[in-house]
Amino acid sequence: MLEIATVFDFAHDSVIFIVGMTAVLASLGVVLCSSPIYCALYLIGHMICLALLFLLYNAEFLAVVQIIVYAGAVMILFMFIIALLGGKKEIQENSFHRAMALTFVFTLLGELYLSATVGQTEPIKGDIPPELFGTAKAIGLELFSKHIVAFELASCLLLVAAVGVICLAKFSFAPLRRRVR
Amino acid sequence: MGQEFVLLISASVFCVGTAGFIIRKNPLIMFMSVELMLNSVNFLLVTYSSFLNSLDGQIFALFIMTVAAAEVVVGLAIILTIFRTRQDMDVDHIDVLKG
Amino acid sequence: MFASSWLILLFPLLGFIGLSWYGSRISRNLVGLLGSGAVGASFFMTLVTLSNLMFLPPEERVGQVQTLYQWVSAGSFELNLAILIDPLSVFMFLIVTGVGFVIHIYSIGYMHDDPEYSRFFAYLNLFIFSMLVLVAAADFFFLIVGWALVGLASYLLIGFWREKPSAVLAARKAFVMNVIGDVGMVIAALVIFEHFGTLNFIDVFAAAPDKFRPNDDAMLLITLLLLVGAFAKSAQLPMHTWLPDAMEGPTPVSALIHAATMVTAGVYLVARCHVLYELAPVTMYLIAGVGGITAIFAGSMALVQNDIKRVIAYSTMSQLGYMFLAMGIGVYSLGMFHLMTHAFFKALLFMAAGSVIHSLDGEQDLRNMGGLKKVMPLTHATFLIGALALAGFPLTSGFFSKEAIILSSYHAEMGNIVFWAIAVLTAGMTAFYIFRVYFYTFSGELRSPDAHPHESPMIMVTPLLVLSTLALLGGFLGPWVDSFLGPVFGHIAEHPHDNALESIALLAGIGGIATAALLYMVSKERLALFKEAMAPVYDLLLHKYYVDEIYDYLIVRPTKAIGLFLEQKAERDGVDYVVDQVGLQVREVSHVISLWQSGKVRTYALNMIVGVVTILLFVVFM
Amino acid sequence: MLSLIIFIPFIAALGLIWVSKENQAAIKMVGVGAAGASFALSLWLLYSFDAANPEMQFVQMFHWVPALHINYLVGVDGISIWMVVLTAFLGVIAILFSFSQKEGLRNFVALMLALEAGTLGVFLALDTILFYVFWELMLVPTYFLIGIWGEGRRVYATMKFVIFTLVGSLLMLVAILSLTMVHYGATHDVTFDLRVLTLTHIDPATQMWMFLFFFVAFAIKIPVFPLHSWLPHAYVACPIPALILLTGAMSKTGAYGFLRFCLPLFPEAVESFAAVIGLLAATGMVYGAWIAVAQRDLKALVAYSSISHLGFIVIGIFAHNGTGIEGSLLQMINHGIIASALFLIVGFIEMRAGTRNLNELSGLSKAMPVLYGTFMLIMLAALGLPGLNGFVGEFLILMGVWTSSMFAGLSGVFVLMGGLSIVLASIYMLYMFQGSMQGKPDQNSEGMTDIGRCEFKLLVPACLLILLIGLYPKPFIDRVSPSVNSLLHLEKTVNLHAGEESDHH
């Protein structure tokens, strides 16, 4: 049993490792591809990887939401827009800006790594029974009791967003004249 | 896998998203980069929620997703409007707020 | 005992206030009556004061101070509103109110047709009031008040015809010149206060001899500063230019300014402050010198002027030169005596000239006159008396006073041969130019055909007659003046006798008259020849030595130019420019900073990342 | 009572919001009523004021911000009493004259009342923070008055004025706060009460910069020579009713600040800077006068003449002796009366002739004999004719300067410069007077009418005061003297180390 557990742990860990690395690679793909359509596809891949990871970390409900909302709704929206605007490849120039950006991003990465290895913070142990953890029921209970105000606010936000989008879409804008300074 | 690994993955994705946001000029891709960054944070929240056996992280992630969805919808509508008025997909050309 | 002396000042003041408020609402006759009556009443009160004073023994006559109320007390500076009654001030009261009264009467006739009759009388009363304040003041402060009020009144009267540009200019010139003098006086008062801690005449004069030795710096400073005021008011070199221009006012004004009031203020000041001046012999020499030079300088200009009033104006300057000469050599009572006789005959001359001008409908150019002897017998007679007195013809008033000064200029302690020579030369000139005017005006034929001269009305002639009597006989008052003023000056001036010098001076006067007669009566050709020969000198004199032009270039224009320069360069291109530049530079810098705001989202993002990284660097490594 | 004087105009200004814009009669009633009530109270204040008492009188105190010991603290002494009366007086005149304003009368009157209230507050406040608040409160109405109702380059003028003043007052705020800190360092006691702070001995080095900060703030407000750049623009742009308060009352707040803050708080600094400040003030006197000679615009001419006259006031204050300071205080009253009357006259002329340019004006005396007479009196007072009020002040100031020990041997120079500026004053005043009033009347003066009875009544009080102060200045000076004396002989009782010593015991 012990060995099986170890093997299972090892398999579990390796799956997490592989999926995690895939997620990182997919994200790299998003940034490095020049054509928006590929970027979008890589992003979908990345989202799915994350959903898997969520599953692996006992968050079934969120994994499902991730797939439905992100990989589904949001990315479909992206696809629509790309289809509407045409997936033109962009030309990369402005190397100074790029170099600056990369320098600082790598520094940021280094700093984040450093802070990641600082050590464990004091754990806050929750009181959720393990069998309930991450299920829709648990989240629902939590959401509708403790976070009810925030929940309602979020729904307001979505409503406002919907109205806003309708406004933006409905009124046609005359082409702006470039302001000459 | 321990916390270090999770943190590394999350940090890497976050930085890649940041780099993408700064380097790319296509507003769509910049948006995707923002999604990457949000996702990396979401990931961290979910994993730590599991480590700490507390659902707060997941709830937080859920809200982030909600907000992100709203943000993407409005953002894309704005991008669409800008494209309709300017016929141009390069964010560098949109500098009306220049000082 | 002397409380009623306040009335001397009060009457003209009431006249001024009443006439300026109600003048336009009451009849002309009443205006004239009130205006003259105020001064007349003042003259009467002066006589009362004089009799009161005469009842006192001589040594008690000085230093009668009448205080009305405490005027101010600020810090260590305290001052009462007070008047000083002593022989000197009463003497001046007599001249001011007496001659002023006569001039007022004369003005009733002279200004009869002027639309602003009441305003004129209001100003005249103000003038008399100011002059009375000046001479009544018991301290330097109110002396300055009167000093400046006289300047104001002269400004108002010279510019009386306010729609005439030249009158406006002349008035401004007089006023500014007087303000310069005022400032000198103010500073003098400050110095006096610094050294004596008071401004009262009596205290200052009492303390001065103990506190200072002759020619101490402070004494020189005080006397010189006072002298600035005196010279400005009495039109001595180099501050004389306003006086001839003051002829722009109506003729009674000229008479008042020149004879009785304003110009004598400088002489009065020196007489009043003689204690200080005696402690500053250097200043005394300066006064005598400037007086002498002014006398000859003004006399020479008078030789060639063609405006009847201008000739007399320059003669005033010249006679004032005599008075200052007398002051400078320390014979104060002689100076005051000449001041008095001069007041008589100069007022007479001006008013007679005014009578001529009046009858010729405003004509002032000598060359257009002539032959008035027959038409205006009374005016002619009085003018002749005035001219003789001015020329120093024996037994007229001018003879006594002028001869005495000329003699003293050699014989007095501080006199010398140079002063004497100047005085004699000037006496000759004086006789010449006044008789030139006389001959031009009264003898020969009338040169302007369309004029209809006529004798002036009685109201104008009567004052002439009164004054001519005084001008003729005033000389015999000399000894009385000496003894009356004696207590003030501490000694009675002695009249030296020197037959040789006296006869030379007399000859100079008669010679002048004779020359004038020779040139202007007998032979016109000789005159033309003479003019030809002296052309450059003639030009120089006619243009008044170009002093006006020199002042214009040296002072007036630079003042305006500096004003403009300061406005354009210092203000607009200097201070304003610097301030605006500071503002503009701030704006420029902020513009440069604002370029950082490229408007590009990616740049902003990069900046944000840079910021985050930097902060994290601190967090991680610190 | 002091609070009533301040807040009646202020409340009326707020109350005007509820009055209809069309209801002219009500607007006028409220405006005059409030200003008049304030003035009447100030007269009563003057009547019940104890002239012999050098201390603050009628002191009122409420806790305002108790946590920081900031109090609403007002009081009046000999230095401020005349300023209060003057401000309330000018407030009435200015509001009466502002009825000639065609547009936006309601807001105009409301802002004028607010300006008056702010100025009165500055003169009465004894708490440094309260002083600062009123100081800034003056600025706001002025900003709108010039910016909205102004003429010419009004936006430029307003910006310049506001920025200048703000720079100064922010420096002052720093100094106010550090003053309290110094006092706290000495006694461990937080207070903004000026009467207490005055007693604190401040380290000379600290005094220097604190003095400079205060000085700059006040010098801008007056203004002193190199900082005057805002004045000509603001004055020329400012509508005349506001100008009356601006020049008559507000410019005095700076001089008042010198007396209330600089002199008692920083005696050592005053001693070391007096000569420099004297030089600046004397330069300003000559400079302003000389520029005024070159002006053709009547308003600008009076504006520059103000710079010159204010220079007199400053130099008198820093002469630091009784004569000089009392002369300056008297001159502050004089200048308030004379300059505002001159501006009124400029306003009358402009209303009739339609221009202020001397080149286009001539011979108005024929059409307006009454204005001619009053103008002459005021002009003579302005050029310092002895016997009128201007001279009394100038004479006392010059005497103070001459006998002052503060100017390091430059007294004589300053007096000479003062004399020069008096001579120049006579020149520009005559330019102004003769240029507009005398000379040949031209065509456009044909149909002009003289000033009416109401307008004349606005000038009468000024004329009467000119004569009264000129002939009998003693009652004015007597109320001032005790306070000035106590100001000059102030003893610093709170030493820097007093607090520490008390800790030991």
C-alpha cells in the first residue's frame, strides 16, 4: 500500500509537472506567435492545462468554470473578433523597447523566483471537510453566505458590462480626425 | 508537487503575460496576455486554497473570472469600436492622450 | 492778549471757504465785497495786533506764542498748532494784508468781466491765508505747511485760465519747482528735529548758539536745505525759471505773487532763521553771492524783454537778489525794509501795467504800445512814480532802501567790493530797463492802430494812487522799520554814510534813466545800430540765457525718458519679463515632462513594470 | 462683537445666493445693509475702544480644532483698530459704487462682501491658523472679481496675482507651522495663539528664514518693489469697486502682517534685514513714482503711484521707532482713503468719457466743476500737500526714517529718495489732474454731465477725512501709540530652554 501510494504520488506529481510545463509553454506560444489566430489557439491550450491543474488541486467546480467561461465563452469571443478584424500578422520593430521590456520582465521573474524560495508562510488551516472541498456545493454555501454582497456586486458588474457593450456596439462613430498639435 | 513548483509556474506565466503585454502591438494579443496574467494569479489562488484547506482562494478566483469576463467583453467591444473608427490595429498609433 | 490774532488768519480762510462754496450763487458785487472785505478785516486785525505789540516794551515783543491745540504726538515727535506773534511776523502781516487788500480792490475792477469771478477771489483769499500761515507759523512744520499752501495757491492762480495750455504748463512748472523746495524744507526740518528734538522756532533758536559752533556740518546742512526752499520760492538762481512763466496768470496775481507774498517768503525765511544762518557764515556768503548774481543776471534779461509783464517779472527777481544780498551780508532789517518798499512799488508797477493791458484789451507786447501818456494820465503818473522808485530816484522809497543795501554791501562786516560793484551795475540796469518800458509805453505814438485805450475805472485807479503814495513816501519809514525789527534781529542795523559811494550808485541810476531816454526817446537810429552791434548778446538775453532750454534737455526730458525707460525696459522687459519667464519656464519644463506621457499604452505598461520591479528590488533586497 | 463684524458680510454674501438675480432692490438692500451694519459696528467698536490700553481688547475665543489646539480667536488693538474701521468704511463705499455694475450684480456684491469679510478677518485674527485661513479667504473672491468682471488681460492678471499670492502664503504657512513647533520645543505646549507665540524667544538663525518666509508673503501682498509685478496688471484689469477694497484694504494686510508678525516675532532678523528692506522700499518709492510719470492710462498711473506710496509705508515700519510706525499706520489709513477715492474718480471719468487715456481726455473741468473741486483736493492729498493727510503720514515716516537706527547709515539716502518720490508724485499727479481736467475742452466733453448727488456723496467722506486727518491727526495717532509702544518694547519671556528646565524639576 505504501508503495502504491508512493507510486501514485509520483504519478500525481509527474502529471502536475507535465501539465504545468505545458501551461508555461502554451503561454509562451501565446506571446511569441505572430498571427493572432495561433495565439488564441495557444491560449485555449493554456486554459485547458490550467483547468487540469485545478482538477489536480481538488477544485472541480473552478475547473469546470474555467473550461466553460474561459476556454469556452471568452475565447469564442476572441475568435469572433479575430475573424471580424482579420488576423493580420504584426511586424515587430522597436528593438530598444523590446530589450527594455525583456530586461525588466526577466528581472521581475528573478525577483518572483527569489521571493518564491523564501520559504513557507504560516499555514492557515481551514475547516472544510476534505470530501466537500472544491465541490460546487461547498463553494455555493460559501458564496451565498459569506460573500453574498460581493456576489451581488459582481452580478451588477456583469449587467453594467452588458449594457456598456450594447451602447458601444449600437452607436456608430464617425471616424476621428487626427488632432494636429 | 510542493509550493515552490506552483509558485514558479505561476510566476513564469505571469512574466510571460507581462512581456507579451509590453512587447506585442496587436490589441487582441495584448488582451490575451492580460488573460494570461490573470490566469496565473487564479492558479496560485486555487492551489493555495487547496494547500491551506480554505475555500476563500477559490471564491476569489471565481470573482476574478467574473471580472475578467466582463472586462474582456467590454474591452473587445472597445477594440472593435476603435478599429471601426480608425481602421488600424496598432496600439502605438493610438496616442491621443499624448502630452 | 494776542488771541485775537488768530482772526488775522481766520478771515481769509473763511473768505476762501465761503466763496468756493457759495461763490457761484451770490452776486458779483457781493463776491468782490466779501473777498476784499475778508482781507480788509484781516488787515484791520493786523493793525490791532500791531498796536497791542507797540504797547509792550521792546524786549517783550518777541516770542509771543499762541497755541490752539496739540496737533500730533507720535513717538518722540510732538507738535502744537500755534502762531508766533513778534515784530517780524507782524511786519509781514502788515505787508501781506495791506498790499493784498489793495490788490483785492484792484481785482474787483480788473477781473470784472471774467466768468469765474468768484473762483478768482476764492483763490486770492486762499493765497493770502497761505501766506499768513507761512509768516505766522511758530515752528518749522507749519512754516512748511504755509510754504506748500502758498505753492498750491500760486499753482491755482497761475493756472487760473485753465483752458489756456501755456497757463496750465506754467502752473505745473511753478508747482513742481515749489515742491522741490518743499522737500528741501522737509528734510531740513528732519535734521533740525534730529539735533534739537523740537521744531519750535523759539526753542531751536535759543538752543542753537550753545549747541553749535559756526560752520558746524549740521548747521551748514540745515541752512543749505532751508535755502533750497527759500531759493525755490524766491526764484533765485538756479530755480528761477518758474517766475517769468508765472506771468500767465491774471495781472493781479502777478502783483500778489511778486510784490506782497510768495516770492518774499524766501527772504522772510532767512530773516526768521537768522540765528541759524549766523552760525553758518559759509551759507551766508552763498546767499549773498547767489543774490548778487541773480540780481545782475535777471536785470540783464530784463533789458531786452518785449512783454511788459515779463520785464517787471525779471525786475522782481533782480530786486529779490538785492534782498538776498542784504540777508547774506547780515543787514536783515535793511533787507526787510527793501522787501517792504519793493512790495509797494512793484505792486504799483504791476497794477499800472495791468491797467495798461486792461485798456489795450489784453495786449502785452511793448512794441505795440506807446503814447498812452495822454489817454491814461493817472496810470501814467502812478507808473512813473513806481518806475522812479524802482530806479532808486532820490527821495522815493526805492532810493532809501536800495541805497542802504548797496552801501552796506561794501561797508557791512561781510560786504566787499565785488558785491558792491554788482549791486551798482544792477542798479544801472534797473533804471535802464524800467524806463525803457516807460518810454515804450507812454511816450511817442500808439503803435497798434486798432486799439482804443481808455483810462481805467476808479476802482482800479484808486489802489494805484494809494500805492503810489506809499511808493513815494514809504522810504521815510526806514528808521521805524529798523527800530521795530530790532528786537528780532537782536541789534539795530546801522546806516553807513559814504558820500563817494552813494553818489556813484546814484549816478548809476540816473545814468540808466538817461541812457534809456537817449536810446528810446531821442534817436531810433542809434537804437537800431546799438542792437546790431550787440546782436549775439541781445539774442542770448532775449532767450533768457537759454536756461529753459538747458533745463528742458538736462532735467525735463531725462525725467520723462527715465520714466519711459523704466516702464519699457525695467518694468516690462525686466521685472515682468523675469516673472513671466519663471512661469513660462515652469510651463516648458512641464511640457518636457509631459512628453513622457507618450499616449502609448505599451510605454505606460513598461513604465509600470519598471516601477514594480524597482519596488520589488527594495522589498527583496532590503 | 468682532465676530459680528466679520460674519455679517460673510453671511450676507452666502445669503445672497437665495436672492433672485433679477431682484435688484433686494440685492442692493442686502449688500448695503450688511456692509453698513459692519461699518456701524466697527464705529461702535472704535467708540468703546480703550485708547490707553495696549493689550488686545474684545477678545473672543471658541475651540475650533481642539485636537490641534487651533482656536477661533479674535481681538483688536491699536494697530488693527483703524484698519478694521477703514476696511468696513471702504466696504460700504465699494458696494455702493458696485451698483453701477451692469452684469451679474448679485454675484458681484456677494463676492465683494466675502472679500470684505476676509480682509476684516485678517485684521482681527489672533490665531495664526485662523489668520492664514482668512488670508486665503481674501484671495478667492478677488480671483473671481478680476477674472470675471475684469477688463483687458484679465485672465493673465488673475493668474499672475493668484500664483504670486499663493507662493507667498504657502511660505507663510510653513513658517506658521514651524513657529508653533519652535514654541512646542521650548514649552511642550501646542498653541497657535499669537499672543503667546510672540513671547517665545527664537534662535536667531531660525528667525532669519522664518522672517524671510513671512516677509515674502506680506511683501507680495503689499507689494514691495521687486515683487510688485502682479500689481499693475491686476489693478488695471480689476473692476473699480473691487479695486477700492483691493488697494484700500487688502494691500494694507501685508503691512499689517509686518507689524503683527515680523516685528514682534523676529526682532533680531528685523534688525539684520532692515537696511535691505529699507533699500527695497525706497527703490520702490522712486521706481513706482517714476513709472507713473510715464503712464497715460489713469488706472495704471494710480496703480504705480500706489507702489510708490506703499513703499513709504514699508520703510516707515522698518524704521522701527514710534514715529515711523505711527506714521506708517497713519499713512495706511491715508492711502486707503486717497487711493480708493482716486480710483473712484477714475471710474467716474471713465463712465462719462468712455476712456481712461490721458491723450484722449482734456478740459473736463468745464463740464464737471464739482468733480474738478473734489478731484483737486484728493490729488493734492495724494501728492502730499502739507495741511492734508498725505503729508502728515509722509512727514512722520520720513522723520522716523531719519532718526532710525536700523538703516546702517543709509537713512539720509532713504530720506532723499523719499523726497525725490514726493517731487515725482507732484509731477505725475499734475499730469493726471491737468491732463484730464484742464486744458481746452474737446468735442466729446460737450454732452458730459457732472457727477450726480449720489456719486458726490461717495467722495464726501473721503474729502472730509482728508481734511480732518490733515488738520487734526492727534486722535488717530493717540489710539495707535500705546500698542506701538508695547510692540517696540516687547520682552521675550519664554526661552528655548525653559521647557527642559521644568522637566528636570
